[in-house]
Amino acid sequence: MKIFLDTANYGLIELWAQTGLIDGVTTNPTHLSKESGDPVALIKKLCALLPNGHISVEVTEVAPERVYTQAKTLAALAENVVVKIPCHSDYFPIIKKLVDEEVQLNITLVFSLMQGVCMSKLGVLYISPFVGRLEDLDVDGVSLLGELSDMLDQYDYETELLAASIRHVRHIHAAIEAGVDIITVPPTVLATALNHPLTDRGMELFAADWKKLGIHTFP
Ligand code: G3P
């Protein structure tokens, strides 16, 4: 399973990149609005930092023909840019055109099985269901992950399932159980998922017991 970081913060991405665990980054207009400086320069820096990872960058235009042009411009920023486009029917014709032109797309704001089926049918690279935002409405976002995963297997689509809007460690575990290809996780949630108080406690106990021996050089 691949792990993407759901942030545009260069410092945090640089830190996590050193762990070797990070396969890509998903940004969106909200993430970029929290960072200072030129967003284009930041995107290029992120693409250079993770040259083998996919960096998702979302369109900000609204009219379909402008979204199409912007998607082409974003894709030309670096080879590893994946263009995020909302799953809205106004954009289906340009999504199809961009797929035919081999632009790598991450279809975002996916909230239903049928949206997922249709985007996979168009041949996009990723579909991103938003688990947390469904749960905000008291809808079971985790079940949607399982349904989308089964659907992709059933029809043998090549589109990859990218679980987004991951708010808690339990969302990560549910996404793994659903068999998603990728989870995109905020750095704070990833840190919480990887640390465990019993690991800390175990290290303290081992260190205390070892100290009792009074050995300074080992081996
Ligand atoms: O990748 C999309 C994700 O960032 C949305 O998360 O928490 O704003 O619903 P959230």
C-alpha cells in the first residue's frame, strides 16, 4: 500500500520523505492557502523533493474549458504532477479528453459508488473518496471504500483507489482493511498512527535494565 502525505507543507514533507515511507503528496487549494510564497514554486520544489512520487495539484478554475487548459499547464510543471479535478458532471468531457491525452488525473471529491465507477470507466489514474467528509454528514464513509475496492476488482479497472479525508487512525485501519491502493494522510494523523505508548515504555524498560549492567561499550 502506498502512503501519500495530505499537506502542502514543505518542511513536514521533507522530514517525512527521509523515512522512506512516503510515496507522494496530495495538495488542494486549502493546503496551498496555508503556505507562504508562490504556490507554483512550492509545487515545483515538492516535485523535485519526491521525484519518484506523485504530487497531486488541484485545478482552481471553474469553467470546463478553463479547467482543461489549466490542467494541461499544471501537468507541464513536472512529470510527476497529477492533476486533481472534482468529480462533477460538467467536467466529464474534459476528463475524458485529458485521459486520452495521457494527462495523469486524480478525481477528487468522490462521494458515491457510481461516481467511482464512471471515473474508472474513463480511465483516470486515481479516484479519491473523502471518508471524513461523508462521516461529517453521518454517512458511512468507510463502507464506500470497501464498495469502491470491490468494484475496481470486479470490473478489472486500472484506476487506483486513493482514500482521502482521513481524519483518524481508525480511518487508516479501515482503509487498509478495505484494500485501498493508497491512503493520503495528514502528517499529524500519520505520526499518531506510527507511535505507540507501549513502544516508548518498552524502550525505557530495556534501557533501564541494560544500565544495571554498568557496561559502557557494547559490543
Ligand atoms: O485530500 C483531501 C483531504 O485533504 C480533505 O480532507 O479533512 O479537509 O476533509 P478534509
